[in-house]
Amino acid sequence: MPPGQGRRAAAAPLAGLLAALLLALAGWIVLGGNDDPGGSSSTDTSASVAASQTPDSGLPTIAESALPAEAHETLRLIRAGGPYPYDQDDETFGNREGLLPDRPGGYYREYTVETSGEDDRGARRIVTGADGDRYFTRDHYASFEQIQEGT
């Protein structure tokens, strides 16, 4: 056997094992490193799922059930991906007022919450963030409440 060939042959299985371990570690990290050996329960409530998808903003909150009926319809459309009743819906919201948490441009999108008796879009909106956070304004961006979905 030529010199060094035996060591290379012995190192090949070790390199394969090391590559498999690194791949497994990368998969564990990507999947969130679930500490629960039983995995997620299929009995998760929509409230706990929604809460895990809604980052805390520190703003006042409003339960989804306390929103006006028209806001429920707007949320339904958002969840369905449209179609939306106004061309301005699903457009970027710039957060120029600075009342929502500071995020990169394009993070927020806005949607009209219809107001009966108004001959235009009215003042009510739902603003959504890319991480699942959702906010309601009754007064055209002068104040916001973070929507607690599923509550």
C-alpha cells in the first residue's frame, strides 16, 4: 500500500460522518431547534398560533373580537390575499408618523376598513407587518392598537 493511502481510506468514513452531523445540525437550526420531543400538538388554538405570529409592539392592544364588523371583513380579505375593494389596499405603509415599531421600508402594508356613511375610504385602517403583526387605527394613523388575533 502506498504511503498515506491507508490514512486517507480511514478518514473517508469519518469525513462522511462529520458531514452528516453538520447537515443534521443545520436542519435542527433551520427548523427552530424544537425542545418539545413530542413536537407541536395538533390541538393548538388559533389564539396561541396567532399570538406566536404577532410580535409584541408595546402599543395598546385590542382583541380581534372587539373590532368593528367591517374590520373582521378586512381581516378575512387579508387572510385570503384579496381581492381588495380599493386600489390603495395592500400598498406599502410608510409609518411616517413613527407610531408603529421602526422597521425597514416595505415592512408594513395598509388596508381600508370601510366605514358606513362615508363617501370615501374613511379613516379606519388595518396595517400589517411582514412578521404577522397587525394594527388597527380608527383615526387615520393618529393612533394605533395592536390586534390580538384569535381573541
